[in-house]
Amino acid sequence: MHLADHPARIRLSAALDSLAVTFRGMTAHPDESNCECHWGSSEELSLLKTPGVELEPDLLRRTWQAIDWTDHAAVLRRILPQFARVLVAGHAEPLFGLEEAGYSFARGRWQQWPDDQAGPVREFLHAWWAQSLTDPDAVVPAHQVFVMCAEASGSLGPWLAEWERQTGCLSDRRLAEAVSEWEYELLGDGLPWSVDWYEHDEEEMRAELVAWLLSHAAVRLRQSGVSADLQHRIRLLGLTGEDRWTDPHWPGHRY
């Protein structure tokens, strides 16, 4: 199969097209404002109130990162088609991690939008997540897409369920890469990304992720032949306190 015909890539392309159609012509609220010292000029602000104008990369970044819009939902709808393309291309440039982009979605409360708007956003997130797991040429690492989708939706369940459905070799490799990235923080009883949106429960997310890794990922990675060291680090997540750090396979992490 030619890579251009990859099903996940075709689905993602259609999802991006749907965002472009759905949010075409939308603008920020006419009375929207922001601090010229910390966000940008009045001329830049006027661009958010002008439909169909592509934003310069730095302006787009400042716009989605800003937390003090009066009507964040309207701002998000204004930039969504361009923002989604930038995310997929790996050009979002968050300061710390891609969870920051997820916060921007969460602040916009997109799940409360009318179905004809929320539906295309939901499909974009699911299409991008599936593509990150199955497309060998996916630009953004799957574990980063996972974090973004989790924070954008406030839930791990749909994304973990999709990972369970995608059982190919590439998806297994993406899982091993994710565990390798996450095990240090998880073994220190932390979540491997920051949770800044006040409605999201960091400890609840960590507990759900650990439970899934122990119940599903451990067996799957063992069957796919990952290193014994990585398997032990997952196993250690099922231990607590002294039992964990005195285990013979404790990796010697210091916190």
C-alpha cells in the first residue's frame, strides 16, 4: 500500500478538511481584548476579528497559549483549522509539553459546543490519535498526542480504548516508547505531564493510567518482546513504598 493511501492518514486529512469547513469565517468576539504588553498589538488583535486571515506562527502560538481571553471558545473556533494543522505538523512549539495545547481546547469547553461543531473537533482528536499509533510517518510521537488528547477531553478512557484496539507492531512500539518516557515519573508516584486545567484530577488520571499499564500494557509488551528491564519497571508500578524501591529491579531513580 502506498503511504499516501494509509487509512489513518486519509481519515486525518478528512478530519482537518472538516474543521476548515465547520469553522470557516468564524472570528473572536467583537469586544475581545488582551494586554498589549503581554499578548500583542491592537493590529494583531484585529486579525482575530477578521475571518479567513492566516495568522503568523508566533501570533498563532501566543493566541492559543493565552489564558485570559474573555471568550476563549470564540477565539479557539477562530484559530482551530490552522491550529489543528500546526499541531499535526509538529509545529505548535509549546513551552513545556503538548498538554498545553490540550489546555487550550479544554478552556474552550468544546465538548459543550453544538453537535455540528463538537463533532468535527472530536473526530479530529480521534483521527490524529489513530494516525499517531498506526502511521509510520506520523510526525508527533504518540505519547505526546495521547497527552494532548487526554487534556483536551479531560479523560484517558477513549484514548486507552483505542490503543487496545490497535494491536499491530507499530502500535506496540509506540506503547513501549510511551512507557520508556513515562516510567520515571510514574515510579515516583507522579503523572508524566502537568495538569493545569482545574477540572482535571491529576491523581485520578495517574491511577487510571497505572491500572491500564498493569492490566493491559504489561501483557502486551511482554508478548511483543520488549526488554526485561522495561517489563520490570511496569511491574514495579504495582508495588508501593518500601516494596517498590527495595525490589532487586528498582532502577535507582532519585526524586
